[in-house]
Amino acid sequence: MSEQESPDPFHWHEALDRTHLISVFLETSLAEHPVIRNDAELRELYTAAFQAVETLYQTIGRKTPD
């Protein structure tokens, strides 16, 4: 897609789906990992990353055309 093209409804749903996949991947692969769980700095970074992806998901969902 060039810079001139506007995303069609499929692109919006695709972005929403991919964001969801990333969220699930983060949660299932890192949330309970012992390195993340036992290091306050890493846990804080993980939480910020997860929350950012969740916010991205919600924002895309609100903007997705019907």
C-alpha cells in the first residue's frame, strides 16, 4: 500500500487482529515467565508494553469502520 492509498475496512480488521495476536503472545509467553515475574524493572517494562498494546487494540477497534 502506498502512502497515497487509504486503508480499506479489511486493513482495519487486519490491524485489529494482528494487535490482538501480539497481545495474546505477550501474555502467554512473558506474563508468568520467571525472569519477568522476579525482576521488578522487567515486570514494570512488560506491564507497560502489554498495556500499550492493549491501548492500541482498543483505539484501532474504536476507529475501525463498520
